Amino acid sequence: MPRIGVVTFPGSLDDHDALRAVKLCGAEAVPLWHGSDSIDGVDAIILPGGFSYGDYLRCGAIARFSPVMDTVIDAAKKGLPVLGICNGFQLLCEAHLLDGAMIRNVDQHFICRDERLRVESIDTTWTCGFTKGQEIVITLKNGEGNYQAAPETLKRLEDNAQVVFRYLDNPNGSANDIAGITNEHGNVVGLMPHPEHNVEALTGASLDGRRFFESLIQFLTARA
């Protein structure tokens, strides 16, 4: 059974949601602590959303220097699958595992709603179970989800098919309607919406979030 680690940072509130999503989708969920440099031999890592560690400076800026992050960065560069959700996406950008940065939403308001996305790339460890062009509904909740990058960076992301998800109704001003991106190797993915909130019919508007975790399990099983 694949072992998927979920890192808890000070102020985390979606780490247990991510751990539950991993279990529901058929993998072993492994809690990891930001203050340790060990990732406990896991097969993949999730940097969850919902933490506030150092947000007074810039989202993800302080968390980047947690001891676990140096280990995560090294492992990701060697091919370990990593998913960053919301604050986790911001953290991946701060760690330079993904390009670009997040700024305040264009209307300066916190957004919490079910969001329609289009799957743009299935060539990643976290999206291989989707269909290209598929439309999904995933919960969105953020105040600083406005993804921006230099024009040349945006062009490279588009040309290299590194845009993984796009908003169908852009809620926060993100450049090119980008909701999520990947690195060049497809093992690191970051997105603002929260797939861990769309794994149970009782609490989610869809079950589309399951496909993220099932995609990873499918990838790891095929590789074993």
C-alpha cells in the first residue's frame, strides 16, 4: 500500500482533511511534522492548505524554512510526487519548486465557494486519472489565490503544457485563468482549490477530489 505523507505546519487546519482523503482513496496516510527533517520514507507528500505560519510576512515565506522543507525540496528534485494545496501551492512557489507567486485576490475579498475547473494536463502524477478537457468542481477558499508570473514565465508554462487546471470563471484574477501548475517533470503539482474537501458526498458538492489521490495511487502502483 502506498504511503502518502501530509505535513502539518503551525496553524494547519486542512491537514486532517488531507489525511482522511488519502485513507478514503486507499493509501496509508502518514502525518509529518514541519519541525522534523524526516519524511519517514513516504512515497509522496502533500503540503496541505489552511495554515497561517508566517502569513504576516508573505504566504509560504516562513514555512519555506521549516526543517522538513529542505528534505521535501531534495526529494522532489529526485522525482518524489508532491502536491501543494492552497497555502501548500504558495509554499511550493516560495521553495522555487514551482514558478510564479500569489498575491491578494483582485477584489481584495476572501473567496469560499465551489469552483468549476477544466483539466488542462493529465501528464502528471496527480492528474493521470483525469481526462484532458474534463470539467470538475472543487472547493475554493483563499484570500491570496491570485496567481501571477512574468510574461516569459507564463509563455513557457503554456508552451510546455505545465498549466494543469484552469478556472472556468476566474474568481481571483489569476493570470491566464490559472488554477494549478506543474513542474517540468510532472511530479510536483500546485493548485489553489482544495480536492481534499471533495471526497465524500456528505460534505462536498462533488467527488472530483478523489481523482487526485487515485491518480497518484495509480501512478505509484504502475511504477512498483
